[in-house]
Amino acid sequence: MASPRKEGLLAFSFHLVVAAVMTWPLLGRLGTHVPMGTNDLWQNYWNLWWWKQALLQGRSPYFTELLFHPEGAPLGLHTHSPATMLLTLPVNLLFGEAVALNLAIFFGFALAGFGGFLLAREYTHRWPAALLAGIVASYFPQHVEQSLEHVNLASYWAMPLFLWALVKTIRYGGRWWLLTGFFFALNCLFAWHNGLMSIPLGLAVALFELWRGSRPWKRATLDLTRSALVAAVILAPFAWPLVRDTSADVARVQRCFPDRSIDPISLLVPHSGHPLWGSALTELQIKIRRYRAVGGLGYIGWAALTLLVASGILAWRRPSSVQPTTGTDPPAGAWTLWLGLCLFFLVLSFGSSIHSRLYETPDWLLLPFHWLKTLPLFGLVRLPNRFFVPALLSFTVTLAIGVDAVLRPLPARRGNLIAGALALLLLLDYAWLPYPTRELPRPAWVSAITKVPPDLTVLDITTSHRGPGGIDMYHQTLHQRPIVGGYISANLRSTARRFRRFPQLRRVFKPLDEKDLTSARPTLAESIRQLDTGIVVVHLERTRGDEAQAKKSESREAPNFTYRIRLFDPNREMAVPRLQQIRRELQIAFGQPFYADDEVEIYRVR
């Protein structure tokens, strides 16, 4: 039997190779492409750029003058993912934001698999069963989908590592409490939501291990207290800006709860990105998806579910016979614990009540999320589909225990061959190839802006103070000038005040607003001057018209249509007559554009 260190090295190498295959062609396009996302993708791309700029200048990244000019934007309530920013900083400095983002996604898959392996290994006799758990922990389709836009949520690999270190701390003591605190803090610094979801998961595992463990509970509790202190010390500098901006009431914390839940039907419907049968499922996926945002995929995998059911019967009958590598008996009932956690978080992912586009359920049928969202802190998770991650993580440990029970009576060689075949079966079921990517936009008009004085602020028309404004933040990383718009993760109160002061801006920031504001004062041109704007970029392609519809129809024939269609965001599209009216107003006020092509017209404010 191989040593634990050798097993860990082999497992890590395995997941690096599998990640390279399962995300191809991501590694081959590190500097030229990014995942096929929109809105939040560009926000995260901008985060990498802004953190690099701020740290090189010796400034805090939690305030910027480059967005919502001239007031600027406090960023304490913004989604930063500090762990991503800091861990990728060396690559970011040397090779740029695209390479840093892509490598964060790549290692997110590899380390999620490795973390799932280490956690499952604590409950198995043979490492191949834990290796299967790592595959499920990393490549279930919702993880792939989240990685297209949300590098913060997709980087949950510290969650299984936290639980692994937690089990080690309670069982064996030593210095494991340091790693437990570190990995919990790291999990929070990837995404506060992931940290919040880890609390009930970690609490359940800790209580179970304390109840069934071999160490005195007082010593184990002392170690857990030390872990909490380590996490608090690490998190304090990053939590302070959040507390500061919340106390100062500079933004409205999002307390709405969009119905972005997992449809139970989707648990059994394969994703549409599969290279063999994905295209046949595109129409079905579009039909069952109730919202455009990523995160709605709930496919567990027919291969994984079959393995769970088949192997779980044996694990249920004799759970106490599992032997870990240490030679001591693990806690009896581990299979039941992890299955219970899987079902609990799975029900939370269904939302306050079960909704589907294919069937109706009674309104009186309320689920646990209805009450959980009212609890302090935990209500900040907001979107129930995020609980699918701890559900699948619990699922993987349950699966590993069951598969291990099946492989245990077999000779090692035969068991390893069977595990290898099962690994290929799982990877085939989850395969999402090619991994959806899109080429980084390099618009020609950006170079035109570089020819005017560098201190001029840019206003994009149309733009937004919400998700569709993310693309303008990406363009900012190219022209590196302040912009009047922007997109941060909280609704700034200064933005509401700006709309009251300059009602004409609603025509620019809210293109779907049909109110007639053409006679409002100050005029659009006067508002632009008072905001100290120097350059106005009119995006001619952001319109609702026949040409836009034709592009959407053409994309239906391309791979990954379900996600390609998101590139056409209706929330940033303006009616053609309104855009023509705005162009006339700008020409009367500022003259003819100093640059024009098929995509944009650029005006110099005079």
C-alpha cells in the first residue's frame, strides 16, 4: 500500500491532468480567450486589473475614483474575491489579467478535485474510491457553469480542504488546527457566501466527529477554538471595509431573494455542453431553465447516482467495517451523516418552494430556505442555487464510502481496474468539451481614445450601474480612464442621488426605461458637462433591432448555444429611435464625432 504522501502526490498529479483535458482549450488560449461569460465575468476581470493597479500604487483596493466618476465608488460591499486577487497577483503582474483569470479557473478545478479526494480519503480504505469522489467534487456541471462568470464562487476548493483539516484536528490533534483556521479563512476570502455555507456544514461534521471521536472532547474543542482565532485574525483586515461601508450606509445591501433555485427535474437532465449528446438536449435545457443567470444547472450525473444507489446499499449494511489508512476504526454512521447533509443542502437549493416551468406546485408547500433566509448573516447567501455546492460535496463523500465498501473485498489490482473504469465513466458523463471560451474583445475604437488627453472621463451610451455595465469596465482596463458608469455588487446610494439630480441619465443607464425624459432639465448635454465628462462613446451595436435578432439566430447553430445566447444581453439594448435621438442631441451640442466605425461613434465634449 502506498504511503499517504505518495497517494496525495499521485492524486494531485491526476487532477492536474484531468483538469487540463476537461477544460480544453483553456490552457491553449490563456492570453487570448476567457470563459464564455458576460456581465460578472467582466466585473471579475476588472477586479484583477484594479487590485493590481491599487497595490502597485500602495493604495487600498476598497475605494476607486475610476468608477461612477466624479464621486467614485466605495468597494467594501463589492465582490472582490481577495484570495483570487492575491494568489494570482504574480501571474497578473507578469502576464496580465486574462492569464491570471484563466489559471484561477484551471486550478479551481484541479484543487477542487484534490480537496474532494483528501476529504473522502478520511472515510475510505482504498484511495481509488476517494479519487472518484474528487472527480464528482470538481466536474459536476454547475461548477463548470459557474466558472464561466463567477471565479469567486467557482473557487470553492478551500471548502473540502477546510473540512479535511477539521476532521484531522478533531481526530488527531497536533498542528492541524492551524490549517483548519487557514482554510476556513481562505474559503471566505474566495467568496463570503462559500464561507457562510461552510459554517453549518463544518458544525455538523465537527459535532459528529466529537461525538464519535477517540480524543477527549475538551482538547478537541480547544483546538477548534484556536482555529477560530486563526481565521478571525486572517479575515479581520478584509472584513473591516465591509463593516465600515455597511455602518456608513453608503449602499443598499441586497436583501431581495431572486427565485434562482434548482429545479428538481434538472437533477436528472444532462447539460447541453456534452460533446456527444449535448446538442440533442439544448432545447430541453432552454425549456427547463427559468432564468438566464448561470447557476441553475442541477445535474448530479446518472453515472454518479447509479454508483451511489448500488454501492450505498452495501455501505448501509456494514458502515462500521470501513478501515482508514491509519488503522483505526472511523466513526460508524459516516455514510448516513454525509447522505443527510447532502439531502439537507439539496433541499435548500430548491429555494423557498419548488418551482418549475414544466409543472406547478402548491404555494403552501414551503421549504427550509424560506426560514433560513431570515436568519442573520445566512440570509446574505440570497440565491438558493448556491447551496448546491455543499450538497454535491457531501454527495461525493457518501459516494466514496459506498464505492469503497464495494471495492474492499476485491484484490487490490482488480479493485483499481474497476475504479479506473468508473472514473472514465464519470468523466464521460460530465464531459463539457470544448470548454466554452470567447475571444477577448479588442475593439479598434479604444486606440482612438488614447490619442486624446489622458485625464478625460468616458461616458458609454448605453451603459448601466448593474450587470450590463461590466463590459464598460473591461473596456476601461484597455483605455485606463475613469468612466461615468460601472458595476459593483451593491446599489450605491450616490447612484440614486445622481439619477434624481440628472434625470436625463436614465435614458443612458436604463435603456429599457420607456419614460419620455427628452424635456427634462438639465439636458443630456448639460448633464454630461456637469459630470466633468470629456469623451462620449455611443455604442451603435447595443440596439434592439433586426440585426441583433439575426445574430442571436445565427448563434443557435454554434456549439454551446445555451451560453452563447447570454452574450446578447437585452438589458443593455436600446431602442433604435431613442439612440438616434441621442445621437442628434450629441451632434448639436458637441459637433460631429471625431471617430466613427460600424460599432461606435466617439464625441469630444466641448
